[in-house]
Amino acid sequence: MKIRVSHILVKHEYEAQDLLRAINSGKEFAELAKKFSTCPSAPSGGDLGIVGRGRLDEDFEDVAFALKIGEITSRPIRTRFGYHLIYRTE
């Protein structure tokens, strides 16, 4: 199984919480990713492309594959890279 996923990566949980509140109040995920994400995927709106299992951090992957298409995580996900908001686009 492969999915298409985007994310926003930040250093601190409070930053991720602030971004999640902005998304829930109607801000565009991709625009926030471009502006605030520290990942090299930021210029593309956080798009990581189509990925299969075994290519991502395990904690990130478990959450990403559990999301429904169009769904965004309800809380920040911590990995060794920082805190992520994950959006399953396909």
C-alpha cells in the first residue's frame, strides 16, 4: 500500500499546536507548511510524495497510514526530527 502525504515539521510542540489551531480555524495546510516547516519539503507545501511502508520514521509512518484521505492529525506527532502535523492527501 502506498499513500501520498504532506507534513509540517517544527522543533517545538507548542509551535505545532499553534499551527494545528490555525489549520482548524481555516488556514491552508500547504501555505502554513511553506511558511513554517523546517523540512526541505516546505517549498512544495510539505508534500513528501507517494510513499510506501518502510520509508519514513516508524512513529510518523504508523500515524500517516492510519489517516483517511483528506485527514490531518489531531495532535502533533513527535519523532527524532521534531514535531509533525501530517496530512494524508491520497
